[in-house]
Amino acid sequence: MPTYDATVVTKTKSAGGMILGKTAQDEFGFGTFSDTCAYAVPKNPIDPERTCGGSSGGAGCLAAAADFPHIAIAESTGGSITAPAAFTGTVGLTPTYGRVSRYGLIDYSNSMDKIGVISRKVYDSALMLSVISGHDPLDSTSSRAESGDFTAYVGKSVKGIRIGIPKEYFSDVDRKVSKPVEDALGRLEGMGAKTVDISLPRTKYAIAAYYIVAMGEASTNLARYCGMRYGAQEKIDGEFSEYFSSIRSKYFGEEAKRRIILGTYVRAAGFRDAYYTKALKVRGLLIKEFKEAFAKVDVLATPSMPILPPRFDEIESMSPLDKYNIDKMTTAPNLCGFPTISVPAGKVDGLPVGLQLIADHFHEGELISVASAFEGDSD
Amino acid sequence: MVDFQKVDASLLDRMCSVAKLTLNTSEKKKFLAEMSEILAAFGTVEEAYVGDTPPAYHPTAVENIWRDDTIIKKSKLDIGKNTNALEDGYVVGPKLV
């Protein structure tokens, strides 16, 4: 049991919510399929042979499966809210970096971690964001941007809204996924939205830049896992380095070890400039490119994930790099701190497909308006 | 230019030593093969022309937020809640030297 509440928990309780429990996720958020959970792997309520997505897979599973009023709190570093929302047919709202306090959240990559929401309906996500957002002096990266009642954006007309369609996000995508997303955009046009073709050519650097920054930060954040104040503990034996190494080697899962080693490498003397610092510069360029796009459009629209939810046996045959490459829709907006929402765009072969909308920093309202209009048209 | 794909056993050992991780033989073999492939993919960032773009350490402008430095009195018992190795009110750590 934690010795204190996270700010989002405190705010939820203060607003009259009840915390029912914790949901499973990939260890430290290190995964796209919830296949690296330390305790139990959540199975997709639509097809238990398939993944819920990750890393917040338990939150997505609960949001899809529970038959009582509920909203799940989730976390995203590189797409960990969008993936489970898309794969379970739910709504996933990832707020702007800094919009929601991270006090009480275990750091994975502190320049990207964001607490958000997975729910059945857009209104529920908007409601929960209204509750948990806002400045918090306990989080040094918490934004002072005005928050407020995000449910006011639900049901707004999309007439005149400009939706950018970045072509790079529709290539190398399973046609079973891109087709319903294109149909969804057609329906939004039918409601009065205007679509605009956009190009974001630097997207090709996003996966690499994201993983370099994420792993570099994870390797230092998890230095706290020392077997004394944080994480597993055993009887102290041997000198400091022996004890420290034995605890970490015994209790970290395979993906955690992989990311810590790679993160150590990309920040090591001799490699830091070529990898870590370069990736941070690429992030600056990507932000600039997105900002230029947001000068022309209100939101960007892409598929949430490039594939349908895979079966666990298909995931087992993937290499770590194959898995990282699945994050191609979500790494750029997460690396750049832009808010996103994933809303169900239909089903193919009985499996859900998600439409991802991306907005400029602190423009969650536009996302909620467009997503709720689309959802209303789908119901 | 960095040779992104050159990862050998001694480099892996060095990284593990810094990261305080001990890998068994099968983990070493697996990670060695994977690291070369992953780092080659990470090398994609080298192709990006960044000019004089400064590193973006955070995606949005982040200002340091300072609170009053208020002393909160905690007993040694409170402080020791997160550790099993409490002795006479002190947290016992492994030997450094």
C-alpha cells in the first residue's frame, strides 16, 4: 500500500469518486501490449486471445468490460492510453504534458509522462479531466494553464472545424484500419468539418527520438530501485554495489533491463551527443513542425494504431524493435507533449478501430468537441 | 560519425556495470543481438538536419515552481516506514567500503 495518495487520487476522492483498485499495466509502462506486466496480463474483453494494448491495458480492459459506472485513470508516455483505447473500443484522453499533476506517479520518462483517462464515452473522459487537471505545487512540471469544465465542449458543433490529415500517418497502415478512419473523416466532413491535407515529414524520426529520450530518462529514474527505499527489498548482504545489482537483476523484468541498458548507453560519454542530445533537438524540430500545422488546422486526425489488436501468439513472435515500431502513430504527439484523444471509429472483423485526434498544447477542448460529435453520430 | 551497430560483449558488460545489472549468459546473448538492431534503428536521428536547434528538454515551457521550505517534523519511525532495514531508529545500508 502506498504511504500517500497521488494528487489525481486525492482530487478524485474530493469530487466524490471512489477508487476501486489498481489495474494491471506493463512493468513501469514499458510496453505496447501489456505483455510485460509484473503480476497478470489483462485480456481483451472482445477476444481474450488478443491484447488490450498497453501499457495501460488494465485500464482499457476495465473501461471496456465493467458493467457499472466507472472511469479509469491511465498513464501515457508514448501512447499508453491511445493503444488500449483503440484495441478495446473505448475512449482514451491523453492530456497536454503538465495539464495533470504527476505527483504520486512513478516516473518512467519524466519529460513525457502524462496521467489521463480511459472511459466508455467522451463525456466521461471530459468530466474526469475536469476533476484531475489543474496546477499542483507538488509537481514541479505542473502547468499553470487555465483548466476548467471540459464537459462544456461536449456536443459542440464541428461546423467549420479544420481537420488536418497528415499523409505520413496513413502509409504502412493495415488497410483494415485506415479504411474505417477514412470513412470517419468523411462523416465528420458531412457534419460540416473541413479536411485539409497536411505533411509532417519529420515524423520519420519520431520513433527513434522517442525511444532514445524515453530509455535515457528511464535508466536514470529507475536508479532509485536500490532495494532499500524503493522496490523489492531483501536482507542486506555484501557491499553496496553487490546488493544493489543483485536486487535489480533479480526483480526487474526483461523489458525493464533492456530499456535501462539501452538508456544507459544513449546517455553514456561518447554516445550522448549522437543519441540523447540529438533526439532532444529532433523533438524541438518536431514540435515546430506540428505548431506550423496547427496554424493551418484545429486538429490532426490519424488512425490510433496501425494494426488491429494482435493475438498474444502474434506478439510473441515480434522482436522488441517490431514492438517499438507499432508505436508509429503515438510517439510524435507524446514526445512533443500534444494532447490526443482516441475514439472508436467502428469495427472490422469484430475488432475495434480507433480514430486519433491530436491538438495543439492545452487545446483539449477541440479534441473533446470533435470526438463527441463523431461519437454522437456513431451512436 | 558513431558506429551505431558496433556493440560487443565488453561494451554490454560496461553498460551493465554502470546500470548495476548482472545478466546471465542467455540474457547477454539475447541482448547483444537485439541491441545492435535497436541502436541501428535509433541511428535514424543522425539523418535529421537540426541546424542550431537547441535540445528540447521538455515539450512545453516549464518553470521551476518553488514552495516555502516548511519543516515537517517526522519521527524516525515515520521515516523508516518504507524500509525493512531499520535498526535503533536508523536505516541500515550495505557497506560502501
